[in-house]
Amino acid sequence: MIPIRDDIPSRRTPVVNYIVIALCSLAFMAQQSAPDQGEGIISAFAMVPLRLSDPDAIPVIETQQPVQTPRGIEVVTVRQELAPSPVAPWVTLITCMFLHGGWMHFLGNMWFLYIFGDNVEDRIGHVGFAGLYLGTGILAGLSHYITQTDSPVPTIGASGAIAGVMGAYAFLYPHARVLTILPLIVIFTTIVVPAPIFLGLWFAMQVFSGIGSLSGGMVDGVAWWAHAGGFVAGMLLAIAVNRYHLGHEPVLERRF
């Protein structure tokens, strides 16, 4: 399901949300314009679990690649050492959330942040939203780390932090609705889905996919537990902020 918009209008400009989108866009443009398609940037600023476990270790990624030999095409193991990072390993928990692995990864993340981020910032304020975004992004990275402590594979993307925003949205706007594109094989239709159902299904998919990945590692290239951990962290932080600071404010709604 692809969200188009929700029915909660913002009362103020989501400045921090726009800044995050701009920073992610600038970082992605730098990746795309780099001669190596951003591989050097990813090696330097991605979160690599092995670096957190052992800062002195040299991460080595092994991949299977077909090569032409006198006996024909054979699949061989290629070992690639990651270049050293110019920042401390714990800093990459922050830098990694501004990098992306491709256009679909980038556009999908920015769209979800655009849909849900403005309302969360509207409710908890600019400073609160900045803290929630960075905090849940770091906790999401740690959620992935504890399931892959010795992995040399770089982890990038804003998905964990955006999952935190979605978790906060699920708590702060339990009566919101989301206009959604629902692909049915070759037919696309739109439906209105209650936000808790939309976000609950999304969260369940992350958990089940994460459970399935435990036996084989991050074989599909997706850090599922970062998504699930970020979502839970965002919901818990929203509960804490709402209980001790905001109280219950009336929410404006609009009809589709």
C-alpha cells in the first residue's frame, strides 16, 4: 500500500521535516554525482555493525560474481575491504540515516516522511521532532546492530528514523485516516484506511520479515529490525512526551 495523504491538516510549517528532506536530498545527490556511484561515501559514513563491535577490525565483504574462465563462466568469491571511516563508529549511527542505496529507496523514504512527518512535528514542536527523529534513528540502528553484531555489511537509509516518526504518528493520531493506493495485480485503486491499520500492517510486515531474516542474516539487503525498532521507539517516545508535556490536544480533521 502506498499512502497518498492523510486527513490531518498541519497548523504550522514543518520546518525540521523539510530540513531533513533537504539534507537527505543533498546527500543523495552527492552519492549520485560521485565517480564511484557513492560507494566511497557509503564505506565512510554507513553504519557497519562490525566497526561498532571492534573499531580496529577491517570489514571485508564477500560477494559471488560470475567470471569468464578458460572452462567457461564460473562463479567466484570476491573479497572487498571497506575503506576506513573518517568518523568514530558511533557517529555513523547518525550519518548513515542520511544516505540511501538507490532512487526507489530514497524516494520511498522521503515520501513517507513527507506524509507523516509534518503532523508529528506539528504536535510535538520543532525541537521535539528533531530529537525524536535523531533519537529513533539511533535506536533503530542499534536494533539492527544487536541482530548483526559481526556483520561487515554497511547499513544506510532513513527508514529507521522514519519508522520512528510513523510509530509516533500511530499514537498521536489514532483516529486519522490515510488515502492509499492499493495495487491489485495490474489494477490500481484507492481506498481510505484508518491510520492504525495502515501503520499496524506495515509494522507487522517488518517484524515477520525480521524473524525470517534471523536465520540467513540480511540476505535481502533490508534491515528489518531497524524498522521495527524505530517504530517501537517512536511510539514509546510519543507516549512519554504526550504524558509529561503535551496532554491531549484537539486534532483538526479534514474529509477526503
